[in-house]
Amino acid sequence: MAAQYLNVLGQDKGPEDTERTSSNADSIESTSTVNIQTDHNAIGKTLTARPSHMSLSERVTTIPTNATADPDYEVDWDGEDDPENPKNWNFKYKSMGILFLSWNTLIVVLYSTSYTSGIALMGEEFGESQTIVTLGLTFYLFGLAIGSMFMAPLSEVYGRKPVCIVCLTVFTILIIPCALAKSVTALIVVRFIAAFFGSVMISTAPGMVADLVDDEHRALAISVWSIGPLNGPVIGPVIGGFVTQYLGWRWMCWIALILSAVALVFAIILKETYAPTLLQKKAARLRKETGESRWWSRYDQKASLPEILKLNLSRPFVMAVTEPICIFWNIYIAIIYGILYLCFVAYPIVFRDIRGWQLGMSGLAFLGIGIGVILTIACEPFIRRLINSHAKDPETGKPYPEAMVSFVCICAAMIPVGELWFAWTCSPASIHWIVPLLAGIPFGAGNTGVFIYASNYLTQSYGMYAASALAGNSVIRSILGGVLPLAGASMYASLGPNWAGTLLGVLEVVIVPIPFVFYKYGHKIRIKSPLILRMQEEKTKLEGKRAKRQLQLQQANRPDEEKAEVV
């Protein structure tokens, strides 16, 4: 699930494109995804009669305001240091906000994987097989994927804060019927609905982080935020194991309820960060205070929610089946993601059933993966240096998108190494437990690197259409991530842990060439994409409009300057 939280970072779109902003973020996505925003800053300025200091990601959810509006009454930030601009809030508040958002996303992820600790006890209590009970995890992932496609456009129309508060409230309340559930069916259905609403953090948190910081510090801010969501899958089984062992599986729900209530309080404390919403409120306030109805914001004339949803729900799937870049990366990331989630079924089999660990201790086996996650995040400055060492695009002055794939190639090799290492050291139990646990380090580090930088590659390749590319990837990945764990128990029972792990490792080896092919030939594939060509044409047109507008403004201001000189 880690990928999902980095895939939702704010994406750039043209002003005529009503596609959703995935904040994130998500994704988020990631420590580098948001770099694409600066590439289109200039384009976004064509939407206003006065210079603006907002990135294009703050403009993508609306249709340009009516051209007849008086430019002298357009509401914008009052200079670069406007205290109402979230980027100018004090450092302590922004730091607190990023930590709050990291916590809130962590809880949504933690609630998904903590469920796996109680699968065996639920099966005994309800008289169901492990496969049936595992559907509670499967449908949770489905709910996250489907919900995130709706929550982003909702946040664009109504603002980030109100949507977060409402959805987190529903998410928190829906934990209660899970704790009181009398059947597996009730658990599955309620968890699916809860995940649908909980996905609001996946859709909006990375974007809210991007709202708070400038381009220079954005990668660092996203890295700090990602500590929560990327470690959520690991922390869930660790906490869930001990709680379930000593208090029962229902108490894991009550613990999640308490943690989610804290997240809801954090969401209430945080102020609105979405620039379009803030500028709309500012325009409304000025109209009320001055009695002058001509005050307006470029975001007043919005695309309707049905229009946004139409693009949100159609374009991702069209791109997923027509764009070669999306097709191959969707396959690659989905397999990696599915195998990761299968581990949440496989690890208890190995450490609890084969090695005889108690329920609580078996959750600690995931710490190897967690260490790998932290290492990749901590190495971001070095990874950035590797990426920046590649050839630069003369137009943007930044490395080509394929530079992101350079680190993905390294990670693509680390993942099967960790998987095969685990496969042949997890059994027999005579092999010291530290050996298979350490195998999780390259496995976790590789998975994290793939999720972050493969998502960045899609983002930088598709620019204004990146949100759709990532949305399609998220759905396909979540489907496989939800389905593969269902086969985990029977596969490990029939093949044994050694050969079951080997099968997964071989599958990961088979798909290793995909990132290497795109590292070498990705630029040729990109220039043949009709969608990317269209994006470049739109960018050129918008830059032309901006240049024309700047010339008009210079000509309009020239008489005033001459008058001032005479005086």
C-alpha cells in the first residue's frame, strides 16, 4: 500500500484540463514527484491579469474566470510575503502540519495491515477459512483505490479541510461496527466503506504538504511526511500482533478507533491550505467588507463536480490500455505491490506456524522491511545526487524523466535478492531467525524505491496528465495487491515456504528488464506518445499566450511610467 500514498502528489495540468489533482501526493508521492510543478509555473501565470506566485498545481481544478472581469479587482496574494499564503505560515506551524498529516495517513494504512494479525482468530470465531477472512484486507485495498478517485475532485470543489474532516469522521465511526461485528461479511463490507472514506488522506495529504512549502524544500517535506504512510504497513502488524495476543482482535479495532480520533482532532486543528479555496474566500470577504461586487478570483468559475468526475473516472483507464508507458509500468508496479502484500500473509506462516513465535513476536518480523523503508527515505539526498548527475533537458534545465529510472533499476535488483534470500532462509527453523528477518531490508528498500521513483517517472513523463496515469496505476495495483494475498495460504501450504518464495522471487526476476528498457529507450517511447505530444503542444500554446499577455501589460503600463517621470 505504500505506493498509493506517494502516487497522489500534486500533479500539473493545463488550465483547460479539468482533470483532478491527485493533490497528491497521491504520493506520493514522493520525494521527487512534485518537481514537475516548477516546470509549468510559467504556464499557470497566463490565467491571471497580474503576476502570481502560485504553482500551477494550485490552478488546475478550475476553468479560467470570465475574460470580461476587471483585472484591477482580481484577488491574489498580496505579494510574495502575504501571511495568508500557506507557504508563508511560520515554520513551527508548517512543521506541525506535516507531522499531523503524516500521522493521519499512517492511521489509515495501519488499520489495513493490523487486520492481518487477527485473521486466524477471526477464522476460528466465525468458522471461516483463512482465505475468506483475508477478504477483509482485499476489500480494504479496493476501497482505498476507488475512494481516492472520488476524494480528490471533492477536495477541489469544497476545499481540503472540510472534505478531510467529514471523511475522517465517517472513517472513525465505521471502526465501531468492525469492533462489534458478528460475521466476516459485516467486517468485509464495513471495512470497504471505511477505506473508501479513509482514502481521503491518500488523496489530499501529499497535496496539503505541497501547499505548505516552496519548491526548494518540497522534497524534504514530502520525505518527512512519507515516514508515516510508508511505515504504516509494517507498524500495523507489530501493534496488531501484541494487541491481538493479549486483548483479542476486537481490541485492535478499539485501538484504531482511539488513534483515528486523534487524527480527526489533528484534521480539525489544521487550517485550510488549498490556494483556490483560500482566494475564493478572500474575494467573498472583500465583496462583503467593501460592498464592491467586482472583487473576483480566477477560481470563481469552477468546473462542475460531474465534469471533474467524468475525467477522473474515464481518462485513467483509457491511458492504462492505450499508453505503452502506462501499460508496462502498471504491470511492473502491480506485481511488486501484490507480492509485498502477500508477505503480510506469508510472514505469519513462517514465523508463527513454522518457527513457533507467539502472535505478538511474529509481528516484529516485519521490522526488517521497515528498516529498508527508512533507509531509502534517509538516502534521498544521495539518490537526488544520482538523478541530478544525468544529462539535463536544455528546455527545463532538469534531468530527463529517465533519470528517475536509474535508481529504480537498482531497486529492481534488490527486491528479488531480498525475496530469494528470505525464501531459502525462512525454513527450516534451525536457521537463525535473524537471517530471514534481515532479508526484509533489501526487500523493503527496493519496494520503497520502486514505489517512489517509478511514480515520479510517470509524473514527469505525463505532466498535466500525470494524475490520470497514477490513478490508473493505483487501481490496477490495488486489485493485484488485494487478490494475491488470497492465494498466499494455499500456495505456501502446497509448495512449502522455500519454493513458494522462490516462485515469487523468479517472477520478480522476470520483470526486472522493464525498468532497464525504459532507462535506455524511455525517451524514444515518450516522444511517440500522442498524449505526451498533445501535452507539449498545449504547453507551447500557453507559453505563447503568456508572452503575449506580458507584452500587453508592458504596453499598458508604459504611459503611467512616462507620466510619473514628468511629475
